[in-house]
Amino acid sequence: MYKLMIVEDEPLIRSGLKQYFDWKELGVHTIIEAENGKDGVDRALIELPHLVITDIRMPVMDGLEMIGQLRSKLPDTLFIILTGHNEFEYAQKAIHYGGVYDYLLKPLQYEKSFSVIVNCLEKIRLKQLMPQSFERLTDRGTNQGVGIAPEEGLQLFEKIESYIKLHLDQELTLNMVAEHFFYHPSYLSRLFKTKLNKNYMTFVSEIRINYALQCLKVSQHSIADVASLCGYKSYKHFVKVFKSITQMTPTEYRKQLRQ
């Protein structure tokens, strides 16, 4: 269960945000309010919220200064910035602050805002799993296996698979995925080998080639197009990986479909 702090100088907006989502359904059990950045700093250091939604421009202390003061003291807290169109570029720059996850554009669009909140809470959940799991790993030594509950591992792999499928046409290094899910790359690499008996690159390749198999069933896609859709910049490399997994070339697979 999570604790949320809303930092906003307009009471009506604070009240609206408290009612905008079904926070209990999302796992948020406590909502704290603060009317400016100074109040936010004071309350956050006492309440230790998991997530802070904050306006940028406020009296006494603005949202960015508040984040600057809190990010070193509350390294596990994530921040979402509320911003209007006239502050859009300002908000984008603010994302470079450590711990700033995303922004919500006013007036809020429910589906977009809901997606941001859900993804942020999922990051917090995964981030909470990482320290204790990584600590168990380092305490026991790399020959003792990975200390993560089976159900947690399954959920993590499912989340990683979904993330890869959403970004299949892009480069997806282990470091990028580890950073996205708040895991140490070495720990995540170890997790793949001990729990799935394969390395990360094999995991990604299998997802890419499984998608390629589906794409090749669509006749209007050329094999070169399929390679690009699956994230392969090199056609030759795509064919090589495809054959290593399916024991046939893409051309042979497509011919087999037509028989």
C-alpha cells in the first residue's frame, strides 16, 4: 500500500485530485496535502510518501525547489509534476531532476493521467522489491542463487516482456531495461540465468522472432520490413537470429506457410 502527497496551492485542485482517481483501488491508502513547496518539504520528511504530485509554480517555495531539497533525503520517492501548456517546456526540463518520473498536463485527460499514475506506482512497487532482493544476492554470494520469490520473478518477467513488446522496434539493452524497472543490471542478468535458464539477449531475441513469425504471415510485409518492425537494423543479422531460433530462414518459413 502506498502513501501519496499532493502539493498544490489551490485547494480546489487538491480536492479534485483526491477524487479524480479511485486511489484505494490503485493501492494508495493515505493522501497527504501540502499548500506549497515549503509545506511539502516539512510534511514529506515526516510522512515519507512514496509518490508526490506537485504543481510547479507556488508561493513561498515552488515545486522544483521542493524536489531539489527532497530528492537526496527521500531517494525512493517519485515525483509527478502538474503543469499547464505555458509551462510545458519548463516541465520537460524538470524531468532531468532525479526522481521526477513524468508530468501531468492541465487540464487532465483521464486516460493519459491514469496511465502515468499506474506506471509510476508499478515502478515504485518494483523499486521496493529490488533493494531487499539485491541485498540477499550480495549477502549470499553469486553462487547461492537469486533471492526473489517465484511469484515476484514471474511478475517481473511478464512486465519486462510487455515492455519489450511495446518498444520492439527500438534498441533494448539490458542496462536500459534494468534502469526502467529499477534493478541493478548485474542482478537482472543473474535473474534471467537462474530463473529462466537463458540470458537477457536470448529472451529479447525470442520475443522479436515470435513477433516476426506473426508478421511474416501478412503477405504485404516484405522480409526487410519485418526485420525493421522487430528492431533489427541489419537484415543479415535478422536472418541469422531467425534461423538460429526457428531452424529455417524467413524466406523458407514464408514458403512453408504457402504450402
